[in-house]
Amino acid sequence: MPERSEQMLLENLVALQVWVCAWYDEAVKAEFINLSYHPDAETVSLLRHYFKAGVAPAEAAHACFGHKH
């Protein structure tokens, strides 16, 4: 059985994965990106900060791409 810290890490990773998938879906739906999009290192860093700050995926998509469109 995983230790408590390992369990928390796994839960956080799952939450991050779900959040990133929702962010991606929102960005595609808003036509900010296409289905083959791969984020660069700067965008990955931004996403990490948005997730930690509790920003909603849709808000993060607009923050990442809204000013470019």
C-alpha cells in the first residue's frame, strides 16, 4: 500500500491530468489551438502555475491564447 505522501502525489497527478485535458478541450473548442497542438516549455510552465493557483481550465485557455486571437 502506498504511503500517504505517495497517495497524495498520485491524486495530485490525476487531478493535474484531468485539469490539463479540460484546458485542452476548452482551447480547442474556442479555436485557439488545433487537435495536433503540443505546448512549448513556456506554456507548460504557465499551465503548472495556473493549476496550482486554482484557475479554471477555461480561464487558463483564455489566459494562454485569448490575447493572440
